[in-house]
Amino acid sequence: MENSLLIIALMLGLASSLHCVGMCGPIAFSLGLNPENKLDFTLRNLTYQLGRVSTYAVMGAVLGVLGFSISFAGLQNPLSITVGILMILLALLPKNLGAANLGMNSFARVMYKIKSGLGKFLRRKNYSSLYITGLLNGLLPCGAVYAALTGSMAMGSIGGGAVFMICFGLGTIPLMFASVLAGNVVSLQTRQKILKFLPYLMVLLGILFILRGLSLNIPYISPTLESLQIDGEEHCH
């Protein structure tokens, strides 16, 4: 079951990267990486991308602490069900739950200005600067990131939350990497069409979390709490 959740997290990251290109792309393009030297470009681009994933991992670990605390109190199943419902709501009511209606627009504009300025300042292109830019870029307000963070909390552990967000972050890398290499490689029209698939992934993830919390004794999909605890003990040994 945990593996299926991680696969969905990876797919969620891949689908949401179409949105990332529109929001984070201008910052990435301002880094001034030179694709002519392929090895150097690859290493520097990956350094920037891994900075974003590192931020996601830390945020996932932080929420994993909260998830662990709730699970430790014997509320793992209610937590999983609640997270699943929230994921479905995020998918079905994006306009009502979007950043604009959460008062995040002003914050997003400030973050854009700061990161755009950093992008210009960090054109010296050393690895530490690229990594720091990626770290900051990972803080950019994004509905897909919020959805993934919600899922990371339901993993019920620090490591689980971090791994969940790492999978999400890795899913965002291919298209972002290609965009830095060749500019906006996917047209706006194509992105809009593919992004329509994103809510379906979020609903699927939400359903999996709800089934996980119901403990219906369905192998790999809705295992009992006892079997999850046994698996956890086996992994520890």
C-alpha cells in the first residue's frame, strides 16, 4: 500500500510540473545556465532541482512529525481518512481552495520578486548558489505542493513524510529540467489540457488514503492496522 501511495505521489509531481513550469520557470530561466557544455549544465541544473526537492523533503518531514504524533495517539486511521477527504476536496474545489482565496496572492508576488532578484544575483552560477535558489524556489506557494504535503502527513512518520515529498519532488524534475534546457518545452494549450488530469490523480490519492484508513483487510489497498504494524516491525528488523 505504501508503495502505491509513493507511486501516486511521483505521478502527482509529474503532472503538477506542468504548473511548475509556468510558476517557477521564469526563475529557473534567469539562472543563465549554458546548455552547450552538457556535463556541466546537467550537474548545475540537477543541483538547482535537488534544492527544490530538499525543501519538499524537509516540509514533508515536519508534517510527518505531526502525523506521527496523531498516529501515536491511536488516531492513524481517522487521520488517513481525513487526509483522503481533504485531498478530494482540494481536487474538486480548486477555485474555492486556491491560493487567491486563501489570501496568498500578495505573498506569492513577494516571493516572485525575491526569487527573481536572487536569480539575477546568483548568475555567478556556483553550485551552492544554485542549490540555495532551488531551496527557496521550493517555498513558492503551489496548490499541488499543498496537496502533496497533506498526503505526507498521513504517512504517519518523519521518514514516511519526507519520502512521500521526495517522490513528489522527483516527479517534478523531468519537465523542469527540460524547460531549463530548452525553454518552455510545452505550450500553454498543451499544459492546460494535461493539467486537467491532475484533479483525477488527487482524487485517486484521496480514495487510497480513505481506504487505507478504513482497514477493510484488502491486501495492498486497505490493510488492517495490525498488518501495517507488523510490516513496520519487519522493516525495522
